[in-house]
Amino acid sequence: MSGDILDRALAAKAVITIVAALLLSGCQQEGGAQIAPIAPTPVAESLEQVTTKALDAMGMAGVGRIEYTADGWEACLGQPWNIDDGWARWAITDYSRVIDYDTFNSVQTAQRQAGMDPDKLGGCGAQPGAAVQTQRSSVNVSSPWLQQLQVHLTPPGFLKLAGSVNAAVMRGDGGLQLAMDVDSGGITYHLVGSYGDDYLLDHVLTRVDDSVFGDMAFEAEFNDYRNFNGVVFPGHIVQKQGGFATLDLVVNSVDPATTTSAEPPEGSGRFGGGQQPDLPPYERLGEGIYALHGAYQSVVMGFADFTVVLDGLQNDARADEIIALAKELFPAKPIGYVLTTHNHFDHASGLRQFVAEGATILTHDTNVDFFAEALANPRTLNPDAIDTSGLPVDILGVGDFLAIDDGTQRVEFHKLSGSTHADDALIAFIPAIQTIVEADLLQPWINPVFGGGDHPFLVWLAGELDRLGIDYAQFVPVHRPASPPLMIKAELMDAVGRN
Ligand SMILES: [Zn+2]
């Protein structure tokens, strides 16, 4: 934080606590836009006056429930094809959201289809030629905060939230603002909403906890307000997480008199948890080489003076497990390196824990700047999580090839070309046991939902491994296969019709 900004904050004594909170948010460089750099000052208008004017501007005084329909696209946070392109996009049609602001219930449905950018599918299960899927979600007072934001981050919802916590009315250089702290799930979230002179909500910025970004920016933008059925509502709604859009909707209709229920239909319950096989925590694959069992498998290798961890980075808890197992298996050796096979967040979560262990992160060259910034970002919202902002983030970019070899052990990293899942896809190859550690590339073989067989992903993978001339016999897929921890090359050859 610059001294200049701090001095101005200190000058505004009457609003010192809220200004400090705003400035802290504004000073964070990574993870999205900053709020106005000029310290807001309180204004004479009360929250009640602002709320009344804003509801009048929308024609929504007394409206407790709305339904709006839209088309557009959405994107999965942390699942890009290439990090420079933003999160990979899925087309959305027939989007409908019903919100009951009085009971805090909402139901959303849409048709979604992967592959808006067919050569750059990215993750979240996107595959070529995917069929349209029906998507449903619901929100209520018990929902996680991220889901609740889908109600709070609508113009009427934001006013309702502001009233519930007696938000401060401020004026920054962008105009009128409502600023508030909201407690949910043990975390205090700061939200700032910016209004135009017409008292219509333009923009909301908040931050949520994320394993990679730390305190990650979550923004909503409201544009093209117009009259729908007597109420004024944004014609274009954009949400961004980590600076990249996750939702982009062009609104088609708004019904302030809808009779559609805002509660999910009976029996539309949740998926049950999958059966976990009864496996030991790890399994020896060779001298100083272990596979760690789990829904996300990992491999730990002992070199003379350090260990190397190969992916498995599903989430913070899994990273903690992997670190503990690496130390149990090799008590005298620090973790020297950790590989994220590609930048999808389910293969990059928990990197902060490895930074705290002093490990060097291995990732493809294309991700180096991204991880350097994201991992150095403060993580204050989730006090149990590791805040790396005081620690050096050490990253070693991998190009087409890199090997770690100290004479006792060797692992090679190879870049695959032409993946529609991830432009940065690396595999690790351990020559001593002729084993490839890969993530997501074998998914059509592991998960029947993809159809298996001679899936184009598998045909491409087999060809790439031939091109690289890798003499492999088996795989450790990060996603647990049917017979953990291995899959055998001959089976892949069968699957792609090459035996
Ligand atoms: Zn992936």
C-alpha cells in the first residue's frame, strides 16, 4: 500500500475503519479490477434515502420476486485453455432465474454447451461436439456464500443486503457507493457497490477466498438498463472472478409479477458422495518413488537431497495431505519441487502450502507470470489458509522439455502440443519405472461420461507420446483410475484400436 493512500485514509478519521477496508481491497493488484483510488467520503444521504431512490429508479418498490431470462455464456473459474485467454467459455441459452427476495430463494435453469471455442475447450468436462446439457441450480439462506452472491449481486438483492447490514453510504470519485461488511460462514466479506447519478447500480466489487488467488476479486457489472414490463433492469450482466469473466448474460425479459417458484422442485436433491475405495495412503512404485492414493493421485520421488511432488493438487486439504506424506516417506528431505501439470485449479490448488514449504513450482512457461502474481496475492479472508504475501514465490518455467536428474533419480517433463483441454499440458516421465504421470488427458478412459474408446483425446495423446519418443509402459493418472494407481499402456493401445 502506498504511503500516499494511507495518509489520505488517515485524514478521513470519521470513516477510518471502512476506508481502511476499502483501500486494502483497492491495493490488491492481482485478481481483478481495483476500486477507485480516491478515499471515499461519507455523504449526507442516509441508506434509507438511497434505497428509496434506487428502488424508485428501477420501479421496484414493493417488488419481492422477479424472474429474468437471458442468453449468453459462462465460464469455469480456473479452467482456461490458455491463461492469457481467460476462462474457457460455455454457451448458454434459455437462461432463467427466479428470485424471491423476501424468502431468499432462487432457482436458475439454462441450457449449456461446451466448446464455444472448439479448439480451445479448456476444462470443466468440456469435450468436442458435446451435447447441450440442462443446468439447474438453487440458492437459499444455507447456500455457500459464493452461491448466495447470485442473489446478492442483482440490483434489488444488493439493496436488500445493504439494508440488512446497515451499509455505509459513501461518495468516491466514481460517484455514490454503498460499502458493507457481511459475515458468512465465519468469514467477513467486504462489498462495495457503485451507483450512477441515476441511482442505478453499475458495479459491485468484493473478494472471496480462493486457493490460488488468495483474496480473489469477484465483480459484477450492470449495463444497458432499460424498461422491461414496467421495471428498469440491466440488459447486460457480467460477473468476473480473478479478473476474467465467468458469466456474461444479455437479458431478454424481466417479469416482476412471476408466479414461478423460487424454490427447487421436490426430489431434486444433491448427488451422494462417491464410494471411496479402501486403499493405503501410498504405494511403492520403485526405488524412492511412491504413488499417493486418493481421488486425486500424486507421485512423490526422493532424490538425494530433496523430494519432487507430481500434481495431485485438488484442493488445500489434499495438498496438506500430500505434504505430510512426502515428509513421512522422506523425513530428512525438504520438498524441492512441485509440478502442476497444467494451470487448471484442481491441479494447482494448495500451491501456497508448497510455497510455504520452500518448494519451487514447476509449470509451463506460459503460466509463470500468472502464478507469480496470483500466489503472491494476500490471503486474509480465510485465516486458516496460508498467506504467501511475505514469502518468496519461486517458479521454474518448463518449455518443451526439462529434466531433474541428480544421478540417483531422474524425472523428465515434456510439453504436449495440440491439446484442446489445456495449451500448457505437461506430463512427467519417470524412466526408471517407465511411468508417465498425467492429468486429465486420460479422462475419457477413466470416466465413462466421456464415452471412452477411441475418443479423440486418447487418439491424440497416443500420437503425442509417439512423437516425443517416450518409452513408457504405464501411467499414473492424477484422476484415480479403475485399478489404482496405474493404467497400462497396452490398454490405451486397445482403446485407440492400435493393438
Ligand atoms: Zn484440466
